[in-house]
Amino acid sequence: MKSLLKLSLTAFCLLLPTQSLQAQETTDYTTSTGEVSPVSLIISLLIALLMIVAMWKVFTKAGQPGWASIIPIYNLYIWCKIVGRPWWWILLMLIPFVNFIILIILCIDTAKSFGKGVGFGIGLALLGIIFWPILGFGSAQYQGAAATPKI
């Protein structure tokens, strides 16, 4: 009799759904659907447009075509040309971690090319959303490539 009771109890436990034996609730209460808010999308697009126009103005001030600022890789080539760095610095921008250092150097050279200081160049690198429009829409004039040795 005891063995029959053990067998029936074992069979009963095996037939139970495993979720009913767990102490966890399996209902998913997440509210994230993966959709982007229209307000954040509009703000992001406006920021991107501001940065495109600011870079366009900076390139134009430096005597380069403004449309070059929106072409990937080519804009790095023109940027190196504006600050007086060799074209192969574009290759350095492809190396992880090195590209951060090169970016900061290019921003500092850009600031110097427009008559600004090192602090402004670091601002271009770290707070570009503020400093690129100041450089593009401000009164700064292009004074020549800063990295080119003066003879």
C-alpha cells in the first residue's frame, strides 16, 4: 500500500505543470515596446541638423566645399587638409582608442586654425554640440592650417 501511495504521488508530481511549482511569477510587466518617442526623435533630428549646418559653415570658412562635411571618410580627408595634417591620419582614425587621441588633436588644430586656444579645441572634442556652432556661426576667421610648419 505504501509503495502504491509513493508511486501515485510521484506520478502526480510528474504530471503537474512545472510553472505551478515555481515560486516565481512568470507574467511579463515590461512597458518598453522598443519604440522611440516622437519628441526625442524630433530633438535628435534637430541636433543632427544643427551639427551638419555648423560643420558646413566651418568647412566653408576654411575655403573648402561645404558639402564635403556630410560625406563620410571624405570629410576626414578635408578636415585633415584644413588643419594641415597628412591624409594618412584618416587611417589612424580607424584604430580603436587611438582615434580618440587623433580626434582631440584634430579638434585642437581646428581651434588653432581659427585663432582659438587649446581649451576651445578640447571643447570642440568633448562638447561639440556647443562649440562647433560657435565656431561656424561666430566671427572666427580661418587663419591657415595650424599643423603646417611656418617657414
